[in-house]
Amino acid sequence: MRCRESLDALRRFTYTLNTVLTVVIAVIALPPVFAALASLMNLPAGIARLAHLATATVLPWPAAIGYRRFYQGLLVRAGLTRRVAYGTVIRLATMSVCAAHWRGGRNCLVR
């Protein structure tokens, strides 16, 4: 970044947006709110239960992605694109290993 003030402003914007999106998903994941939305969409009970679980599971997702993209942007701006590529390969490999373990009936995070 060209100056500290711009970096701080962009960081504040990123963190604010991350917080707002996480709060929105948290509100949607509240059982009464989710039940109202599910009934509006005429979801069957089994599907609504699974969708509610999925919504609660992805609660930290927007903040994690926003945080990662903010710092990747700084690396790209500094001309360190190779590090972004290495990080992407590591992230995708880790997700693939976890998906393979999960599909095999083993939880990647818990033994």
C-alpha cells in the first residue's frame, strides 16, 4: 500500500464487512429466523434441518475468506504472487485430504 492511512482504512473496511456478513449469517442461523425462512421457501422438514446445520457450519466462512483475501491482496500488491500460489496449493491440498478422509468415513479433524 502506498501509505499507512490507506492500509488502515482498507483493513477497517475489510474487518467491518467480515463482521457484518458473519452477523447476518448468525441471525439467519437462529432457529426462529431459520424456521421462518424455511417455511417461506416451503422446505420439507428434513431438508430444512440439513440446511440449518449447513448454515450454522458456514458461519465463520465469510470472515475467514475476507481475511485471507485481504492479505493475499497485500501480497499481490507487493509483487509476491508466488507466495499466494503456494498458499493456494497448500490450502487446496489440505481440503482435498480432508474431503478424502471424510468420504472414507473418517473425520479429518477428530480421530
